[in-house]
Amino acid sequence: MANELFNRRDVIAYFIVAATGATVQLIAGSLLQEWFQMTYEQALFVGYLVAFVVGFVLTKLFAFNARNSSQTRREAIKFTIVSVISCLITVYGSSLIYHYSTTQFEPFSAVIPFSVKRVDLNKLGAQIVGMGLSFISNYILHKRFTFANTGFYEGLKRLLGL
């Protein structure tokens, strides 16, 4: 069971896809805070939404052998449900870790070499930990729920009368 869940090919493919989404999220969140004066939580949320689109397309194409499935609509709905859970983990987990780090430790920041951009290392570290927790949750849920035939979609359609 564990060997089937964490097979090397799926983990590597999903990690590459997730790293791409995480990079998009980090860049979007950083730019949003700087350009639009958003709060940390707002930037995490909007950055997550931007990465959501990238994540679905890349996951569908490259992870879990779902490229040729004819269940894209079903997978998109299930992907959205999993993404809501992931968003909560990322946004609120990162926020809690950030607030904890600033109350327990001194704020840390650094300037990116050859630039004038100052990075808040407390925020960056909190976001990386939050995204790591989300990665684990996403991998398991996408493998066992989103890109698997679980009967959930049919039940949801019956419940909604579709």
C-alpha cells in the first residue's frame, strides 16, 4: 500500500510539478505584497490562486498518468476540492508559523545579492513550511482522490440533481 502510494515515478513527477507551482506562488506573492501593498495572508491567497491554474494543467499532463483520461471535468472538480484544503493549509499554516516566528524569534531579513530587494526570511521560511505541509496533503489526496475513480463525483451529481 505505502509502496504503491509513494512510487518513485509519481513522487518525482509530482515534486517537479509542485515545485513549479510553488515558484509561481512565491513570485506572485512577493510581487503582490510589494506592488499592491497586500497583507501577507492576502498575497498568499492570491498567489495560491495563480498557482492553482498552473498546478492543475501540469498535474493533469505530467503526474499520476492522467494525461489521456477522459475525465477532465471530474478531475477539475475534485482538484478544486483538494485545492481548497491545500489553500487553507498553505495560507493559515504559513500565517500561524510566521506569527509564531516573529513572536518567539527576532525578525530576519536579507538582501538578494546584486539587487536592492530585501527578503523577509520569517515570511519566506513560514511559506516554505506551509507549502511543504500542503505538498504532502496534495500528493496523497490527488493520488487517492482527484485522479482516481472513487465514486465521489457520481454521488455529488446525484446530490445536486445533475
